[in-house]
Amino acid sequence: MVRPSDSPPLRLTPLLRHRLVIVTGKGGTGKTAVAASLAMAGAARGLRVVLAEVGHEEQAPGLIAPGSPGVGYGGREIRPRLRALRVDPFAALAEYIGLQLGGMRLAKAVVDNAGFRQLMAAAPGWRELITLGKLWHLEQRHDGERPDVDLIVVDAPATGHGLTFLDVPRLVASAVRSGPLGRNAREVERLLSDPERTLLLPVALAEELPVRETCELVARLQSDLDIPVDRVVVNAVEPRPIAPDLETLPRRLTDLSTSARTAIRPETIATCIRHRTGRHTLQQHHLEGLAAETGLPLVTLPHRRGGIAGPDDLNALVEPLLAEPATVPS
Amino acid sequence: MSASVVQLGADSPRVLVFAGTGGVGKTTCAAAVARHAAAAGRRVAILTIDPSKRLADALGVEPKGDSFSEAPTGPPLTADAEGLLHVYTLDPQRTFDRLVERFAPDAETLERVFENPLYRQLVTSIAGSAEYAAMERIQELAEDERYDLVVVDTPPATHTLDFLDAPRRLAGFLESRLVALLVQPGLSLGRFSFRLFEGAARRVLGLLERISGLDFLADLSELLIAIQSLTEGLYGRAQHLNELLRSDACQFFLVTGPGTELVRRGQRFLDDLKEAGVPIGGIIANRVREWPGSDAEFESALYAPEETRAALEPELGTEAAAAALELASGYASQVMWDRETLDPIAQRAQQAQWSFCVLPELPEDVHDLEGLDGIGARLVSTR
């Protein structure tokens, strides 16, 4: 596939050559920031990108373009070539019904019907299917030979629910054998399992519980979900504390305690250093465990003091995010 | 620097719900409180709703489908303390089955529900069903006379709200006119007559039929007809649970941590809990870095480490002294960052008179029972 590029020095790395990248991870891992920074990277490299948030909130637009108004279901271009939108299940349902009936008026009448909304509010499963269906629909749309959108980045629900989220098309395809619904579910399922088009990008932290959940996620992906995954992103990785003879430094400081009269006691400094090296050792331990158990290469993103608050922070993540992953964490 | 957050007394709430965004140590806090309460002689059931079964791990037991695993309590706090600790992981399938068994008017209805292919799919695999089942389970445990305390570890924040909303959604669903139309006796959607329907409902059903194919609709109709006979029981149950969660018998705790993002989410979560009208017991700030020395040393590390560096240089050498002070003042600014970002939520707690408890970041993850007991002792006070 030929991709346009109006900024030649910026390369398309394998990560950006998918049509659909689904970013998922435990809450608090920074998956929204990862999705936003990937979408920015794609747009900066000339791709037409859609950044789709799934759920109640719009967080990514505020990170990419602080102060920007809401983007809603229709979406808005918040940077050149980057359209952000939020997949609202009811709006997606109205669109789907409209396509089935060949008109939006009746579809809106149905979806706005109070009884229907009540029924749907209680009915499980359809939100996931319709959301994935919307993403599939975005992927399918073509302007002649060229797709309308080159890259769709999805900020998906947190891991535990993310799994059920991705499992729904398979369930529906097996439950509903005839009619357009069953056919659509099978098409969505095909898209999700196609490694040429789709990649699931798990985001973890180098901490015990996120690591364990990511291992569970990858195990399920590989056993029964059949959705391509080829790397794990680890966010907020702290750099190794640097000092000559770091191991012995705290000891040497403690030994000075009796002789040195300083504003900050050597013992206090030693405790600070132990704390920081201790956390770092633990972090490395988690990184190694994650790599070993998933069998996947890791992409590590640096910790940003002050968190991720705006486009500068997102840009700082782009380079490490696009780098092809190392097998052994460093 | 901070008071305990859970007060256990004769008149204290029966149900404690731990909520908050993911990755903040909610499960650890819930497990620590449950273990400590059991050590103090309480008979405790702890339930995890998180699809990843970590709570049992934290308490050192194997998760067991629908039944409980008995976990060791912490070391008894008084000589006569005879507490117990039962760990439950949610099994939506079994929970729903029990609910149907309980309210089915006859064996035939029971069989029709259980054999309906959509029923299996609805209760096992599809998002949303776990929330219904969780609410049901909390109620069962709250009514279970073996226990005097139920501790609940919820899924991450946005889903906790779905979860609070589950009974209301269920009640709304059962009351909806569309359901009433679908379950008219003698009506099978495979061959139903549209004459029965008017206006929007007719269009909706026609549409569902067209989109979905008839095999699906017939199953749905069958299931709804069967469920209809359970409605009154289910509805009463949902109402009762709504009341329980909003009564004095229940308390919610927010688990959060330092950092602008976590605090922002925590704040919004508190707004949502308030709006839902559930009683808030307190806030736990987890993994907060603490300064190991005096206030004067802290000031010095933040603003004037140069003096100390110069004093240490002859002893350690230029490079090592510079590196040591760099690491110490870096740590001091991390401590400062944690304090500053937590300040707004601490102030809110004070104004609202919610208890507020700070748990220090430890140099190691908490993964043994001893570590858990340390946290329990810090979080719980027994009167």
C-alpha cells in the first residue's frame, strides 16, 4: 500500500503500518496518553488518523489540544490529519440502524424512543459490538482506491473489561447465525483477528499488579481470542539512578554519620538513595518477569516528572514508542 | 500524620466498599482491612468483582469458583478474638443461576431459562452481567448470618459507577413497556402478529427481526417470557439493594494516590459517589513518598543541597558527593510533588469530615501477609 508522506524524514515504523491499533491496559497505566501520542505520530508522518475513545469520557483531545471543545461522535480535526472522536454506543446504534433502513429519520425515531432506550440500557453486549462495528465501518470506508482513514487508534476500556469488549463479536457471531447482525459480527471478528490490519497494544506499568494483569491479557489473547499482539508497552519507567559505586554509596554515607556535621545528615541521604535504588531494582524485576512470561518484546517509555499534561509530553513519548522493541529490557 | 480510615465498632457499617481508579492498590487495601478485622474477631466475607482474580492471591488462597476459600486471619489482636475470613471471587453464572432458582415459580420455568442459549451467553460472557451478579452477591453476603462484615473490592472507577447503577437499570428494564410487549403470553416472535403492536414498539421489533434474523429473536422472546415470571422477585431484590447501598449499613472508601491525574480522577469519582447518594467513609492515599529525615533537612534538600555537597566532597570525592546529593534532592522533590498534588483532595476530606489516611510508598511491593498486616493496622481502628 502506498502511503503519502509530506514530511520525508519521518519514517513509518511497523507500528504505524496497521489499520487499527487497539490500545488497552489496566486503569492508570497511561493508555490514553499512549493512544494520543501514537495518533499524533501518525498524523505527523502524513497519515490520516482517527483517534477513537471508547467510554464515557473524552480525555485525549484535551491532552493533544488543551482547551479544545468536545469532539463528540462526529469527531473533529484537532490537528492536521488527526480527527478525534468518541464512540457513543447510542449514536453508533442510530447510525447502524440508519444504514440498515436506508434513512436516518426512522433510525433516530427508534433510538430516541424512551422504551427502546430503557430496553437497551439494560441489555448487555450490544455496546461492545456496535462500538467495534463503528471502528470496522471506519476501516472499510474508501475514497476510490484509497481508504478514508489510514490509521485508527482506539483508546479501549481497561483490561478486565477490555477482554469482554473484544470477545463480543465472536460471541454474537456464534449466537446469531443468520441476518445482517450475524454477518456483521463475523466481519468485525475477521478484522480483529487479521494481523495485517489489526494490532492490540497492551500498556503496562513496571509494577506487580499491572504486570500480572498484562500477562493474563496476553495469555488469553494467545489462547482463545485470536487478536494479534506483538509487543507490550511499559509506561513511566524510571531511569537507573546514576552514581559511582552506587551499591556502596549508602554504606559510605552511613559511616560518615559520626564525623560529618551537615545540613542534611548523611544517614538521611543514604535512606533516599536506598529508596530510589530499591524501587529501581524492583522495577527491573517486574520488567524481566513481564518479558519472560509473555514472551513478547517490551517497549519502555520514560517516566515524566509531573505526569502527562499536554502535547509536549505526548511528543516526548513518540520516539521511544515508535522504536522497534528490545527483547531484553534495559 | 494521618488517622486510621476504617472505624470498627458495635454500630459500624456491615458493608465496606473499596473503590477507585485501577492500579492504586485498592485490592491490597480491601484485603488488609478484611484481614485486620478478622484478626480483631470479626467474621468477615471479602468479595472481589474484578475479573482478574487477584484478591485471593493477595490473601494467599486459591480462588474457588462460586464458593469461598477460608483464608488465615491476621494474628489475633486479643486473646479471645475468634474471627474468620472467607474469600469470594464472583462467579456471575452461578450467581444468576441461584437467583433464577430462587424466584422461578415452577420447575418448568427454571428449565426453560437454563436451557435457553441466550441465557448462558448473557450471564457468562457479556460485559454488564458481572455488575448485576456482583450486586446480587453483595446482598446475599450482607444477609448471610455467618458474617458480620462484608468487604467489597470493586472494578476500576468508571465501571464502579455502572455497577452502582446496575440494580436501577435492571429495575428499569423489567418495567419497560417493550419488555411487557415482548412477553405477552402465547406470543412467539418467530410467528408473531404485528397487529398487536402499535407505533414505535412495532417498528423497533420489526427492525430487530430484520437485523438479527429470527432464530435469535425467538430465543430472546422465549427467554423474556420465562424471565417474566421471575420479575416480581427480581424487582424487589433490586429495590432492596438500592436501599442497602444508600443506608448507614454501607460505607464507600476511595483509594487514590499522588499525582495530578490520579487526584483529578479521585475528585471526579467522589463527585459521582456523592451524586449516587451513597455514604462516603473516607479516603486512602496510597503509595505516598515520605521524607526520611527532619523538616529542616527536607528544606535543605529542596533548596540548598549545595552546602551539604561541599561538606561531603572531601570525604566521598567530587563525583560521588554530587551524585549522592542529586539523588537526595531528587527524592525530596518527589516527596514535595506527592504532597502538593494530594493537597486538594486532603482539604476536601477535611471539609466534608471524611477520614483521610496516607500509606507510605514502601521500598518493596506488598506481597506477603506481614506487609498486608502492617497496612491493616494503619487503616483500621477498633473501638
